[in-house]
Amino acid sequence: MPETEPVTPHAPHPSLRPLVHQMLHDVTFLHWPYDPERIRPLLPAGTEPDVFDGRAWIGVVGLAMEPVRALGLPVPPPVRRTTRSTQLNVRTYCVDSRGRRGLVFLSMETSRPSFGFAARLAGRLPYHSAAVAGRASDTEVEYSARRRGRRFRLGSSGRAASGVFPPIGMRFRVRLGDVVEPDPLDHFLTARWRLHNRWYGTTMRVPVRHEPWALRTGELVAFADGGLLTDAGLRPPDESAHVLYSPGTRVGLGLPAFL
């Protein structure tokens, strides 16, 4: 396998001409280390876990997103306001067969069902319609998600078990700290310049470009997972969270290609 590209705070494709521009706001990163072998089955074909000091990482990321430009045309402000969404995403990190690092979304909860449906159909992104809320101040940020629709569990016979089960969801609250100069782990977790995703039997790669993140430290003061990690194929984390926060940045997404 070719040598894995270095982790850098700047995109390795500065000449990229994005098809879509998005503004991300109040981006909150929670991360936990995992055994890479537990992550491997969750990844698209042609990729393997990207590791830092021998460990893979799972991220839970809360954010607000609004479109800015699409296909080279600006999105009018009224449309930007009405299509703004709040999201809570579960993700991990991979390397493809050419040594290119990327991120993989395992679950994506969105407050805009129509957007989620379109992205799931066209891009096979794992979006779910959910009641997602975010609140941010100078000192704290909080996100919650509660997936819409009924939740079923299979009994021993393979049939749906009887009973009422709470919807899948998650809630967390972070106390914000100081502005931080990112260290190598911070860059590893946030400087991701490609999205790898399963796409109708193959693996799609989408280049990403944005300015380096402006980051603050954070402390996880409340966390409740209502099955979101389990539904994504993960066990609950058994270590403290690595927490970062950014007020946001503008992100560009380029033309998809395939592995």
C-alpha cells in the first residue's frame, strides 16, 4: 500500500473548484478512541481505519449548516434561512488504497427531512430525519437529537418485539474553554479533506476544502446516548471524550470520484 499522506491543516488540493459551498456554525467535536478492528467492518470497500498512535477514533459532531453556493450560483438569503439545518453526525476516519485520508459518516441526523432524503438518495449518505436542536453561548454549547419514526426491536423469533421503545437519539452539553493551537491529534481529528462513502455498490470519494479550523477546548459536562452509537454499529465508549469546538467555517465540496 502507498505511503499515507501527511496530516495537514490545509487542504492538499488548493485548486479545487467546489460544486457546493456550505457555512457550518457552532461545530462541536466529541471523539473517543476505539480498537481499529472494531471499526474496520463499518468502512466502505477499498478503505481501512486511519489510526493515531495505533488507535482509531469515533466522532460525534453537532453543527448548524446552511448552503451558500450551489453549482457556481449563490443561494439567495431567504433560501439559505429556510434550508438551514441542525445536524448531529457520527463519523470515523479512513485511508484508501492510495494513502489518501478521509472521513466516513456512520450516521447523520438532520432537522430537515427533505434535505436528508435527497442526500440519502443521491449520495447514499446515512441521513435520518430527526428532531435536532442546538444551543450555543460564549460559555456552553448543547446538542440533542431524537430520531423520528417508530423504533422496533427483534425478538428471539425474528419478529418485532412488543412494547414501546424510546426513539434513537443523543444529548450532550459542553463547557467551552480557551482558544487552542491545534496539536497533532486535533489536526488528525478535524483536518479531513475527503469524504469516503458507499455508493450503490462502489465507494465514492468527495474532495473537501476549507480554511483551518479556529478551535477552542471543551469539557463534556453532560452526555446521554439513546442508542445512536449502537445503531451505528458501535459499543459505548469506555474512555473520556476528547472535546473541541469551532464557531464555524465555510466548506467547499468538489466533484465526486470513485475508488
